[in-house]
Amino acid sequence: MGGPVITPPMAPAQALAMAQTFDLRALDAAFLANPYPVYDALRQTRPVAQLPDGSFFLTRHADLVAVYRDAQSFYADKHEEFAPKYGEGTPLYEHHTTSLVFNDPPLHTRVRGIIMGALTRRAIADLAPGLRQLVSDLLDRLQARGGGDLIDDFASAIPVEIIGNLLAVPHADRGPLREWSLAILGALEPTLSAAQLQRGQDSVRDFTQYLRGLVAHRRAHPLDPQRDVLTRLIAGDANGQALSETELLQNCIFLLNAGHETTTNLIGNALVALCEWPQARAGLLASLQACAAQSPEEEVLMVPAVDEFLRFESSNQLGNRRARTRTVMGGVALPEGARLTLCIGAANRDPEVFAQPHTLDLQRQPNRHLAFGFGTHQCAGLSLARLEGMVALSMFLRRFPRYALSAAPTRGERARFRGFLHAPFTTQG
């Protein structure tokens, strides 16, 4: 199919040189465009690499699983790390130390239980008709224009609306959600400019203020608790446990942020990858054409495809833990309090687990990817993310089987969250 170069190659010697001096706080454009050769070199030569700041960078699938499984030895709490980064008591500090992902039991257990109790199968199933209608409307607009931007006009427009529907955020109030989300999650990057830090602080403050009003209104006018997630989050669980006001507000932000950024990247990364892998695309199109639209067969077909997109270009590339006591990982001695970066993007291309790891295989089975994490901190919204990915991708491909990029896509140039800012395309390439 041809088209612009999307992922530039990297010479083995360059990747090895980068691996030998690897520093998360000094990443260049070549790495951000294509980190996988560097991850390979790290996995082969320094699988538990100590970085210049004293932290450790893990790239093997088995090591990540071992850390995820051992919640006694490795913890997720980030109070100590985020205090100097954001300033103790600041909005970003309060948000990221209160949200589900950066906490440990018993707080994590209690909060996750309430959130999972609210994200019922029925609540997610209720979103499906609205999701299909939303995707259809977006595709109608793109068809009328003959193309647009895969990110701005499609991928990013879906999760904001779906998570907004999940929490019943009024449509008129959804305008700032995407920018708030990008600023808050962008503040998790290894290095921040003063402007990025300030945008993150302002976004948490504005987001929290908005949610205060929304929660107060919902308390006064609750919706059907069988269908409305925010009403259930306010009420707490069946045992009478409820979130504090701060926990409620910050975890609503977390739900909106996590559901937005990662799903945008899933959809955008998938559609761009299919332009790089024409054989995989042709096979998926042929399989879709053999199924009736919106059929159970189509959903079964899309499950392995979505999982492979998640493995191949993980929306979230990096996770973090700390060592509670002195221990050994991969033959490397870790001191008490050692900071670990878990490289999900590298683990998901580990040849010890995945045959031909750098090939997009949309029928890959089994697929033990770690894009949703593993163990007690596995992503709480994985079922919703899969649903959005399956519906968005299958409907897009059915409508525009000949789509093509019209210009080189623009990457987000972030190490933790891998995706595109823009990807112009035509519907009839």
C-alpha cells in the first residue's frame, strides 16, 4: 500500500550504544520514534539495568511478572517519589497519590473493590449501543469529508464520550476533558518542563473543581444506581464502605484519564500499524468481510486482534514499583527502597514469550501481553477498553477498507504513553 515512513529503523550499533548509556531522563527523538531496538539491546545485555539516577529498568517479561506477583516485596505507593517531583500537598501530588494505580492494600483493595463494584458488566453492556452510534456518527463525518485525522477526528473522540457517558457527565461540559487528561497524565513523564508541571497542576485543580459540582448535583439528584456508575461510586459498596470525598473526586479523574489516554492510543496505534503491515490488514479485512456486521463472530474475531495491537504498541509503556526490602532480581542485587521501572513495551516483545515479537500477528495465540498490567493492579477498565477497541476498529475498517495515511503521523514523543498526536488520512487511499 505504500505511504509515509511511520517507524524509522535503527541500526543495531546505535541501539546498543543507547542501551549502554540508557537514561530515562535523557531520551532523544530517535528513541521516542522507535524504542524497541533499544529495549532489545537492554534485554540482551542489561535486563535489570541501573540508570544514572540509581533506579533500575526491567525489560524481561518474566521479571515484570515476578514483580507484579510479589506485592509483599514490591509496592506501588508513590508518596515518597512524588513529593519532590510535584510538591507535597499540590494538586498533582494529591491526585496521583490518591488514585487507584499508585496505592497498595489495604487502601488499594478498598478503593478497587468499590470501583469494580461500580463498573459492572451491565454498566459496560449498557454503553455498547451508544458506542456504536457514536462511532457511526464519527464515520459519517469522515466519509463526507473524504478523510480527516485518525486521532483528532476519531480515536480521541471515542473514549472521552464513552467515559463521559459512564459517569453521566453532561455533554455541554465535556470540552475540557481531553486537555485536562493529557496534561495530568503528561506530568507522569520522567522529565517535566516548568510549563508542563504548571499545566498539570492547573488541570487537576480545574478538574477537581468541576467534579465537586457534578458530585454535589448527583448526591442531590441520584440516578438509577443499577445503571449510573457515579451514583454507585457515591453510595459505596454493599458492606457500607464508601470513598472519602477526596478519594471519590480523584478516582473519578483517574477513571476519565485512564479510560481516555490508553484507549485513544489503542485505536490510533492500531489504525496506523495496519498501514505499516498490509498483509495483516488484508487478513483482518477478509475475516471481517466473512462475518455479518455486529455479529458475535465479529467480536470473537476482534478479541485476538485487539490484544495483539495492545502487545505490539502498548498504550502504556512503563510502570513503577519500589523494593520493600533488599532482594535480587535477575541476578542483580536491589537495595531496600530501590526504584524500579517496569518496561511493559519491552516485555511485550520478549522473544522468550512471543514468537517473532516484532511481527504484527493478529491471530496470535496465546498472547500473554502485559498491556493491562498483572495481578492486583491489573487495569480495572480492561473490559471497557477492549469493547471500545473492538467496536471502533471493526466499524472503521468495514466503512473505510481502503483508508491510507496522507502524511507522516506525528508521535506524542512521550516515553510512558505511546501514541500519536496526529495522523492525517484519506478514506480512499
